[in-house]
Amino acid sequence: MKKKLSDQLSEKVIINSLLKKLNFNKKGTFNFENDAAYLSATKNYKTIVTTDSITENIDFFFNDPPESVAQKLVCVNLSDLSAMGSVPMAYTLNLSLNSKININWLNRFTNRLLKLQKKYNFYLLGGDISKSLELSLSANFFGKVKSKYIISQNKCSVGDDIWVTGNLGNSYLGYRFFTNSKIKANNKDKEFYKNSYLFPVPCMFGFIASKFISAATDISDGFYGDINKILNNKVGACLIKKDFLISNNLKKIISTNRSKISIEDIFSWGDDYQLVFTANKKFKHKINVLGKKNNIKLTNVGEIIKAGGIYDDSMSLIKNPSSYDHFS
Amino acid sequence: MKKKLSDQLSEKVIINSLLKKLNFNKKGTFNFENDAAYLSATKNYKTIVTTDSITENIDFFFNDPPESVAQKLVCVNLSDLSAMGSVPMAYTLNLSLNSKININWLNRFTNRLLKLQKKYNFYLLGGDISKSLELSLSANFFGKVKSKYIISQNKCSVGDDIWVTGNLGNSYLGYRFFTNSKIKANNKDKEFYKNSYLFPVPCMFGFIASKFISAATDISDGFYGDINKILNNKVGACLIKKDFLISNNLKKIISTNRSKISIEDIFSWGDDYQLVFTANKKFKHKINVLGKKNNIKLTNVGEIIKAGGIYDDSMSLIKNPSSYDHFS
């Protein structure tokens, strides 16, 4: 029961001129001519499934570049695949479009999807287009992982190292530049952090190191909240090196804007899409080697302890670690 | 970055009190505690993927019973799985909820999902909850089918029989009763047809007969339009028995409301979720036996011909067969 979205845009136009390039001629997509599509399974592998939606005025704003919307949609999902130890294969796309969307917007959006598909090697399997008041995009992503290397979110053990990839807070500072013009920094820095917010990059280390990882999640709902998911009310965490997760440049900007930003804010904010994971201490060297080989910054930020809660380096409890609740 | 949906409803409440019953304790769902879930593949089977969204004010109205919304969401997707010859396995659910939704609504909605999951034997794999102005629900459904029995939408041959399951038009008449109070019928009939519109039932014959079917699609965008998808601008259809697709009771109602409803309207309307499929003539008997065994009405409505277009029993071209364009 679907009608034309605007004079220029019928579903046929969207599919034929914009989306078909994204199926990479894979047989299972039936060139988008079927009611459904198929995924082939590989022996000893499991198909990992994750789904995330992003909605206008919540996860992005209409005036954001369409490339940013595409990047966020792909990043939130790839990051979940990585946290399960899997490598991306394919995705389906549900586009709920409103009348503000024109062909130029969709062209820029799909070109960024294409770029990301080539970079991370996955293809569009199928989808659905509908009309709505708000622009809303959801995607189901499919990854694959050897059955024995699937990573759970909370199967860590006391004594495991806690690791974090990359730097935290870059996206948060970018967001603050958009919403508070009084934060001081030079233009080059402002540009860098705004881009970190608009164009998040998933960390695909989960697949690379799945053999050694005991539990993992991506940092999407706030660092403390995401660590809490790993702890699962069963064990605790002692974080001795969390300041190493913030770049020197970001620390400098915080120190010149003390009344406006704090380091603790950063640990309650997500959207960096780095991974936090745990691993048995015996794998420390192997993990460091994999990090170097793949040019991924890794910080061994602390370890899993028996006592529940999250503690800092002086074993003080970091109170009420806040998190957003999340269904995935 | 997701907040409380209303005072009563946090994502945690929705997941723990309403959604967890839907995962049937399947291992791959990780009890909804992971960033993603996994699907196991069976040797020689393919995983079929389909996705459909339904949106308030387009596919349903807020005052429709929540059971109807659940039924429509499941029906549109199961129907696509059936058209590919597959049997349902699992699904993911993206709920974009607005402030009108309360726990009672969600309770009724999820109870209907549970009922349908038990009837058709599939479970909830995971999902995502977000806020939006309009209520919008999308689902990704996963089915399985033996690789050699995957049905394509348009791989029919000249001489193949064209078959249609069940009756057409019941949903259309129900919709007309909702929007035009001047159509005459007795109350019992009104109730029956309104229910056909609110609670569509997918026809799962695709899996049952996949061995014999050459091409299939579900009737969701209009009978003529859906047949056109099978013909794919390569062959044509001669329909000699299409009046057999309309029940005697519906014909009676049409004849007493001649100025308001026509038989041709029915063939341009979808939402009955019956299947139209083609099969080599040599399987006629086997298909009839399977229909009887499963208590599914089957009409051998015509055959595939070389000349492009859709023709009636006197070989007159049915002009401009209309269809909605549709992605996947």
C-alpha cells in the first residue's frame, strides 16, 4: 500500500537508481526482485544478527550531512557485530522517509553506504521503504563468526584484564561544540572533534582478537554503563588507568574549560564506538601484538575483581555508575 | 542515548516484563543481554531474510486493537517467507514508540505476538526500542528452506499453471466498511469482513509445496500487480478463472452495492496475503492433493503464455494492470 514519496521519488527510482549499486550483484539478493533474500551459511560458522535504529531529533538532526546519518547507522551496527567477535557480511535497510528527503539527500546517503560497504566488505541484502513524519532508519546487520569464537557480553572471570580500544570523549566534545558555543578551542580542534561526533568509526578489533576475548561490548551507552553490562551484577572492575583513555589534546581542552567539561562526563557518555573487553592475563602479549599489527591503540585499563561495583585506582567505589538502558 | 519512554515504561520494563517471554529461552538470544544474537544454520538449508515495516496512519490507525497491529506485522513478514518456500524460524523487532503507547497496549501487542509465535513456531531473537512521533514497527524475519527448494519470484515458464490460494477481496471489503458507512450488508457479514482486514492470516502453502512451485509471490500490493512481478515483463498470463477467487457471499454483497464496489477493484487491492504461484502442469494433481490435505483452497486460475500482459478468458488484454511499487 505504498505511494509516491514525492514527485521525484518513487520506490522504483530509489531502488533502481540508488540502492541497486549496493547489492554487489550477490545471488542471494535476487537483484531486489524477490519478496525476501537469502544468506548462505558457512560450515562451523554462526550468523550473527544485530539491529539498531536511528531517528531524527534523537540520534541525528535533519541538517546533519546525509553522509553522517549513513555513517552513524553503519557504525552502531558494525560495532555490535565486532563486540560479538564477528566480521560483517550483509544488511537489510528499513527507510522511513518524510517529505523533506529529496533525491540529492538519498544520493549522498547511499554513496556513503557504498563507501562503507567497500571498506568493511558487506552488501545490501534487501529492505523496505515507507513514509513517516520523522526520518527514521533501521538496519539489521549480519555477521559471521566461527561457532567456538562467539563472544558473550558477560562471560568474564575474576582476574581477567580489562581492555579498551582507542580514545574516549572525542565524540562527546564534538557534541558539546555543537550545543555550547562558549567552549574554547582553536578551529582545527573544533573541526576534528565535531567530525568525531558526526562520523563515528567502529572498532573492528572484536573479530581480530575473538580467540582471546572472554567478554566484550561496544561503548555506545556510556563507558561506566557499558562496563556494567560486562560485570552483570556478578563481579566488579578496578580501573587503574582510565585517564589513559583520554588523549592529551582532549585533556588540554578540558583543563582550559574546567567549568564546562569534566573528565567524569566523558565516562558517562557513549557514541565513541570503541570496544571494552576482557581477556585472561595470559593473552596480554598476544593482544598487544594484534593491536600493534592493526594499528589500534589498546589500554589495559584494569582488571575484573570479586567485589561488585566499579572502583578507581585507590579502590574507592565510583558511585552510581549511570547508564542508559538498552535493548539489543 | 535512549531515555524513558514514559513514567511507567523504561526499556528495562519493556524487555523484562513484556519481551523476554518471546525468546523461548533460545540460546542464540543470550536472553537479550548481548549486543547481538546468533542464528544457527542447518546443513543444506539457506537462511531466508525478509523485512517489512508498518507505520501508524499508513498501515494501521492508533485506535486499531494492538492485537491487529501485531497480527499485521507478523502476517506481512510470514507471507514473504512463505512465498520463498521457507518455514519461519525467528525475528528481530524494532519498536519506535510514541507517548500514546502505554503498558496495557504493549501487553496486548506482545500477547498476540506470543500466540502467533506458538502457532507458527518462531521466536524473538533481539531488537531495538526507540522513541518517535509516530508509532512505527519493523521486523526482520528469518526462515529456512532447503537450498534446492528456494522459490524465486519470476522463474516461471510458458505453459505453467497459475494458482492462487484462498479467496481475494475479504480484506478490501472490510476496509471499505471502515471508510464508507453506506455499503449495505448484515452485521454478521460486516463483522467478518472487518476482521479479515484487521487480522490478516498468512498462507503458509509456499513451504508445503515448494518442491513443485516454479515462481511465487504473496498478494500484498494488488492481485494484478503481484502477478506482474511473476511475469517480469518476459511472459504473460491468461486468467480464465479469476472470478473463482471471490467467495459467493462477497459476490452477493457486490451485486447489492453495484455503484460502490466492483470486482475489478478487488483485483487491484492487496492485503489478503494469499499466494499466487506457478507450477509445471505435471504437478497439478500433487498440488491439489497438498491443498486438500492442508485444508487450503486452491484455484488453478490460468496459465503462463508467451504474449506479454495479463489477459482475461476471452483473451482481451486487461489494460494497465496497476500495482504499487515496492521494495523487496
